[in-house]
Amino acid sequence: MSAPNKSYDPVEVEALKPEEIERMRDEALAAIAAAAGLEELREVKVAHTGDRSPLALANREIGALPPQAKAEAGKRVGQARGAVNKALAGRQAELEAERDARVLVEEAVDVTLPYDRVPAGARHPLTTLSDRIEDVFVAMGYEVAEGPEIEAEWFNFDALNFPPDHPAREMQDTFFVKPLSGGSETDAAESGVVLRTHTSPVQIRSMIDREPPVYVICPGRVYRTDELDATHTPVFAQVELLAIDEGLTMADLKGTLDHMVRALFGGDLTTRLRPAYFPFTEPSAEMDMQCFACRGESAVNPDRPCRTCSSEGWIELGGCGMVNPRVLTACGVDPGRYSGFAFGFGIERMLMFRHSIEDMRDIIEGDVRFTLPFGMEI
Ligand code: DAH
């Protein structure tokens, strides 16, 4: 810095010459205009307005001028610095606006784009249907009961009044896990072990575990030595129902069946019973439901054939009957005081006719393309 000019000599300070100031200002303005980004502008700002910038240094030289020149130089430098600051602020605003616009474009999220989500699965329709059936009965006060899939032969057969030589026990139907020990056939502990062939043993377990009245619904998997084909599978699902109380009759059974088919298929469908034989029920019946598609019309009107029931008007559901007093006795229930009804049916079959599924293998193969169209039901 030059020494203060106290002698009022006309001192020429190079840095304060108007053209010098102009040059410094123009250089600064050019650099500001050329700054392509905010970071670069920050550097330009330091270089042209900082303590060591040419204009700041020139400003310090003002003191070296004679008094009359000071004001003029001060004004000139001040104007130059003002212009530079204004240009800086302007460029700063410009660059910030550019950055904001760019961020908006670059960081925009298109919420309509497909993304890598994990595909939602679906409940298997067999589970959904089984739950629906349970719900119908739970709403009437029934309890859901379960039993083991590996079952004592005594529960699977003996207690259900299957005689020892009943054909259902034979190898072509039953998967034997542990063959009969040769002990007493009336004792569960001495019994052989099988994969349960039906859910009826859960009836026995429910009666033994509870004091009457007993109202249970028992869904579960069962096993039979069938080859897998369009209508058979060695593993399938059944639902069993058991009601034990004082004064129950076949009218209660019929009313319960009617209510079930209406709850599951809608409308005012009915059921019908056909005489049949099961060792654990007496009397026993096969139960049919009125076809939910043609409501029985196809059977009487040849012009309206029905694929769902093959124009029978009825669809076979499963077996039912009044619990055989011998079964009640085997479970410690007094048949003199209590009576009961039971029914059981396969869920795959119901799923098949309910949804026109032609091949049972589609149900059990677990292909999600089969399951997904059924959607979710909670
Ligand atoms: N357990 C029989 C079966 O698997 C079905 C059945 C028939 C169950 C009559 C019942 C019934 O409860 O009363 O073939």
C-alpha cells in the first residue's frame, strides 16, 4: 500500500486510474458471467470481491491520494464494487434457479413406473374354502377341532365301529405306518398306526376330550393309497362335523346341511339324503346338494343342460348320518341320554365343482398361476 499522501502532491496511483478500475470491474463481470456453476461462482467471488481481490487492493490505495482525488476514486471504486456485487447476486440467483430446475428433473420420481416389488402371493383356494366352511359353523357355536395325521388304528377304525376285517383297512386303501402289533383291537395303546384315511377319528378324540354337548368342526388332511390322477390324489382334505347333544335327530342334521349349502353357495338351495352305509353312523346317508348352477332345472328341462351337475340337478357332497350308539359307547358317551349327527366331505371335490376345475392336479401342484386368480379372502 502506498503511504498516505499528506503533502497533497498529485500522486498518481496506478491501481486507481479510471481505466484500471474499469478493467478490474470488467474482468470481474466477465468472470461472473462465465461462472458455469455455484461452486465456480464461489471461487470467482473470492477472487474478485475478497480481501486480496484487485478492487479491494485498489480500495486500500485510496488513502494515498490527495483529498480531492480521494472522493472521486472512492466513488469510482465503490461503483465498480457495487456493480460486481450486483452481478454476483444476479448470477447466484440464476445459477440457483438452474440447479433447482435440474434437481426437479433429475430427482423426479415417476410413481407410475413399474418397480421391483416382491409379487404378493395368494392364499390357496383350498385354505380359503376350508376357512369359509369353518366360519359357517363357528358362527353357529361350533368349535374347530384337530387331530393327528399319523393316527392310531384304533381311532381311525376300531372306535368308529369298523370291524377288524373291514375292507377299508386293507393295504390298497390305507397307508400303514406301523402294522398291527397283534394285540387287542379294542385298545388304542396296542393299536397299529396309520396315516388317517379320513377325519372321522377327530370325532372320537373330540368326544373323549370333552363332556357332551359336543359341537365340533374338524378340517384336515387325509391319506389314501390312490394314484394321482384328474380325480384322485393320495393326500386330500376333508371336513368333518360332529354334534352330540340331548335330543338331536336327523331333522337337525338335515337343517344343518341345508344351512351350510346356503351359506356357502347362496340362495335357498336344499340338500337331499340317500340311504347309505357307514360303520360309524346309523342310519347313514349320502348327502347331495341341489346344483347351485342350474338349481335343479337341468334335470327336468332337457333344453337347459348343466355342466356343473351333468344335468343331474344334484351334486354329491359326502357322507352323513346319526352317530352309531356303539361309537358313543366307545367314547364314554351314554347313548341312552345323548344322540348325535355327523357328516364328512372332501374339500378338493367341493372346490372343483364350485369353480369348474377339471383336474385335481391343478389344485395340489402349488402353481401360483393357478392360485392367484382366486385372489385374497381374509
Ligand atoms: N369318513 C367318511 C369318508 O371318509 C365320510 C363320512 C361319512 C364322515 C359319514 C361322516 C359320516 O362323519 O357321518 O368316506
